[in-house]
Amino acid sequence: MTRQLTLLTRAYCHLCDDMRAALAPLVAGCDVTVVELDVDADPALEARYGDDVPALVDGAPGGGRLLARWRLDPAAVSAVAAALATAAASPRNSR
């Protein structure tokens, strides 16, 4: 089961660049799709997140859980990856 993480960014944001770079090795080899959205391209996202970017959301921005804002929380991302690994290894998924 592929898990979606949403990285909310904006152009010319060095913290966004930092989070993108720090996230890549943490999700490499995991069943995770990272969807990057520019908050300035969507008025609803810009209104909701404003200057609170970058932000990493587990799921979609409207219904997901915020994992990190401004700086990546490697422990939170590792917990998502560990949950995926555990789910993939469960006997229920090996049928």
C-alpha cells in the first residue's frame, strides 16, 4: 500500500529546498509517494498555510496529519516508514 506524503513549498524558499533534500533519503526504498505542492499556486493552500512552509503532511493537505513545519522531523518520517514496513511484513499482506 503506497503512502502519500505531501510537501508544501513555494518558489525561492531555502527551507523548502532543505526539507526536500532531507526527505529524499528518508523515503528512498519505502512505499511512499511524495507529492509536492506550491502553496502560491492554490489560493486555499496559501490561505491555510501562509508562511508556514515548508510543511510535510502525511496524506493530503486537507485531511492528513502534519509531520513537520519549517524543519524536517526525521523521527516522524521514520515512524511512517516503519509503519509501512511493519504493514508490508504482516502475514495478512503476504497472501
